[in-house]
Amino acid sequence: MHKDHSGSAPSTPRIRHRRRSNEIPSELNKLNGGHLLVNDHNKYRSMWIRAYSTLWMLAGFAFILYLGHLYMWAMVVVIQIFMARELFNLLRRAHEDTRLPGFRLLNWHFFFTAMLFVYGRILNQQLVNIVTSEKIFSKLVSGLIKYQMVICYFLYIAGFMWFILTLKKKMYKYQFGQYAWTHMILIVVFTQSSFTVANIFEGIFWFLLPALLIAINDVAAYIFGFFFGKTPLIKLSPKKTWEGFIGASVATMISAFVLANIFGRFQWLTCPRNDLSTGWLQCDPGPLFKPEYYSLAGWVPQWFPWKEISILPVQWHALCLGLFASIIAPFGGFFASGFKRAFKIKDFGDSIPGHGGFTDRMDCQMVMAVFAYIYHQSFVIPQSYPVEVLLDQILRNLTFEEQKALYMKLGEIFRERHLVRS
């Protein structure tokens, strides 16, 4: 047996086992009935800070909601900017940045170029609808719409050339890493926000309900997990429990059905916005938002005050949104938790007391916004084009001779079908 210089046998090396941050200490977990959140000595203080921040956010959101579609779009843009700032700073290295003056400005150049491209594509129809008879303004708007893709492309190429010209020796790996990271941020942020803005202009209802369902699910999961949570749900989020997940799912489904009935009775929320004005909206609500009455006779006792109930058809669609918000959308939060653990950070930022950064609040909203848009386009709106949209396309894209030929062809079709007199 080998000995050290002192003549004594060497001691066996001590192996130190570090407890992984995503594991729940079993000893502490057994305290107080095994509830997972009682181990946090500051849990009540954290809960009140979170509650106050939530109330302020709800008040601000309600005010912006009252102002209308354009202000809600502006809110989405502001949230985007905060999210981009948090994500840009995630891989930032101060030492390398000091050697690359203007490199951060390049990131924002790509950001605003992507913003112009995405929102230009979404809002071009709304811009057309506010064009007046003034020739100068009309030509300006028409030119912006027609050449929007060209403008965005050359702005991107300018940024691309800027990046190539600023490459420095021994900094290539960092610069190319930041270039790829910037593009990933643009994909994540603008994919979500583009669908969000599209939902807003389809009718605030299709933005408001999915967003609130995510918030309700998050709050309900926190409350049920806070008071009843015992069984860990997923290692990526050690404070998530099955009790919180199931309780939040039930609460979200009930909220979806009830809120759809309430929101569906306000034209301000259900009418689509076809221009960029801020005036009050009036429209035919359509069959989805017209109540259907169901008799309760034979189902309730004679003394029950309500003999029938009214249900909006859109409430059945709301149940699908609620099911997605409670079962699938939380995986956006799990993904964000795993992402933060990979970078060894608690939150993406500290902009919202008790909640972290804006990115922390938007993780599930990203998934939900895309689903709400796809669901609305696939199962809600009729698979046809409104007459106004077709007429606008004809007037914009066909020459006078082509319009005249279309008119003559339609006349022949009507005469053949005996829809008009010869």
C-alpha cells in the first residue's frame, strides 16, 4: 500500500456531492405536510409583491384595452422591445463589446428592419383603407405598400454588409455567435408578435381571451400549488406541482366558457378593425356572437329561478382555447425554465417586480398567440373572401381593360345562370 511522505496511509479522497438546483430537498419537502412552497421563508412577501405587480399590470392593460386597437398594437411593440433587450443582454460580454463599438447598434438595426417587414405585411390592408383622395398621400402610401419588401430587403443587406465589414480577428467566433443569436431572437419575438397583432385586428376578442386564459392559468397554478401542492410536476420547474396543474386546468376551462359569454356581447371586442382609425366600432356580430337559448325544463327543480340559459356559439370554441391554454401552453414556460437553467439565470430580467422580465411573462403567451390565430383561421372564419376584399384586389391589381373584361365575363355568367334579365 502506498504511503505519503509522513508515512501514514493516504486517506480516501472525499467526494463532494452537490445537490442539483432543480431537485427538491426531500427532508424539507416532508415538513408541514409535504407542501413544496412552504420551504420558502419569504413566500408570503413574494406573493404580495407578485400580487401588487399583477394588479398594476391589469389596470394598465384595461386602460390600453379601452383605448383600442392601435394602442394595443403599440403595447405589443413596447413589450417586443423589452423582450429583445433582455434577450440581447443574455449572451452579452462586456469585454468583447468594448472592442466592437457599434456592434449592439447592429442588433437593433436588424430588429427594426424585421419590425418594418412583419408589420408592413400585416397592416398594408389597413393602410389602404385610410387612404384619402389626396394624390400625394395616396401615392406615398401606395409606394410604401408596393415597395415595402424591397425596402426591408435592402435594409437587411445593409446590416449584413455592416456585419461583414466589422469582423475582427480573434473575435470571429463571438461575432458570428451574436449574429446567429440575434436572428434567433427575431424569429422567436416576431413570430409571436405578428400573430398577436393579427389577432387584435381580427377582433380584440381573439387576442384578449387567449391572453387572459394564460394569465388565469398561471395565477391559478400558483395558488393551487401554493396551498395544495405536494407532487412535483417536472424537474425543469421544481415548484410546479400536479395539484397546481390540475387545479389550474379546471379553473381555466371554466373561465374560458364564462369569459367568452361576457366578452362576446361587446361589439368593441368582437368587431374586426379594417383600418387604422380609433373610432367606435359597429358591425353585425355574426352567428358566433348571437345567443342561442336552451330550455332547462326537466333538468332543474320548479323553484329554480332560471328556466332557460343563453349560450353564445363562440363559447364552444373558447373551450378549445381553454384546453390548449391549460394543457399545451404551459410547456412554453417549461421550455423557458430549461433555457434559463442552461444559462444559469433565475429570470430573463427584472423589469416587473415579483415576475422577472417581460420575457418571463410572455413565454406561454408566445405559444398561445400562434395557436389562437391558427385556430381562428382554420375553424372560425368562413373559408371565403369578403366582397370588399375581392373588390379592393380587383381595383388595385387589375388594369382598366382587365376590369372591363372581368365585368363582361361576369355578365355572361349571370345571363347563362338566368340571374339577370337579358
